[in-house]
Amino acid sequence: MSLQSLLEIATRACDELGLQRPGASGLYSSTVPQDRQMVALLQAAGRELVSDHDWTSLVSTASITLATASVSYSLPTDFDRMINDTGWDRTNEFPMGGGITPQRHQSWLSSGSAGPTTRKEYRLTLQPASSTIYVHPAPTAADVVSFLYVRNTWVYSNSAYVSEFATDNDTTVFNPNLLVKELKWRFMSAKGLDATDFIGECERLKSKLMAADNAPGSIDMTGECPDEDYYMNVPEGNWTLP
């Protein structure tokens, strides 16, 4: 599947809806209300798709080298959310606990509690401009911690990943057919028209793409696995059949 640009996605949607195509001046810089609306609707669609699923095309690894007595560290600028249970202290080869509650976080900051530095916990504070990860207890060495996270940069523009379309030629990590369908139902809905069929068509394709994205392997019903603490497929119990 080839990556299709902002202009190509919008043009396909216009053709399928029987609307006038963007003019010769393009789409992103156009002053035509319909063009401006389509750009805004595609931006909204991309942001929502980021939050809908842990798309493998958006998963990255963050690695942080801790500093002695420092508990707060900046998260990557493209950080959207951490993937659950992927935090690890790679130096000491232990998983990280968290995210911890605000109460436990305050206890670490205020009570002077001591704990084994190999058993780290974290808490995230997310802000629009910059986000922070707190690591407890306070490090005593330059240990390295890492985790997987979902990026918010779903657009490829001028050799870099960014969080919104900025030119007509920008492409996207998302399936362009899905974005065409997203744009169609959003446009119909914005005009106050019945978008029920368009929404259903879009959701069916999105469900298929989610299922195919990082599809899980076969489940071993015997429960055998290399690390039972983290990869058990079925709960413990007596599974004897009559």
C-alpha cells in the first residue's frame, strides 16, 4: 500500500462524495471553506486514531539514564502515552512498578521513605507543552530505565514525523483508505447529514486494521511459557475435565 498525501486523500473523498475537488492552488493553503474544513476534519481524525489503538507504526522506545538523587525526567517530545507493563530498569534487570497513585507519589516525595533502588516505581505527569516521568526511590546511580510508548506524530512531513499535516504533500502512517472513510463520515456529519452508513463502513475497516496490527500469536492452553510472572495465558486452577 502506497502512502498517500493529504491532497490525495481529500481528493479521493471528494470524488466518492460527488464534491468539487480542491482547486489548482491546492488544499492546505486554500481559503475555500470546504477545503479548510476538510483539512481540519483530517487533523481531527488523525488525532483520534492515535488514541484509538497502540498502532505498531507509532510505537517507540524511550531510554532514560538516571542521575543520582534526581527523581524527575522529561518525557520524549512526541510522547502520547506509555504502553502498560513495558517499564524496565535495564541496568538491574527488574520491571518497574507503576504508574503509582498520587498518594504514593507524595509519600515518596515527602516522607523520606527508603526502598531498594533496584525496585523502581514511576508516575507520569502529562502537560501540553512538556511531560514528566518521576522515578522512585531517588536513584543512587546512573541506572538506565526504558519503556515503550505511543508517539503522537502520525504525519510524515519534510523528512520528519510531526503531529499534524502541514503541506499538501505530507503523508501519514495510517492506512489512507481509512482516512478517506474517516473524512467522508466526518464531512457528512459536519454538514448535518445522515452519516450512519459512512460511520459503519469506517468502523468495519478500522476494526480489521486493528486486528491485523500486531496480531497476537497462538495461545498455549497448557500455560507453559518462559516467564510465568508476565506471560501466563490462562489463570491458575484445576482444569481437569469430567
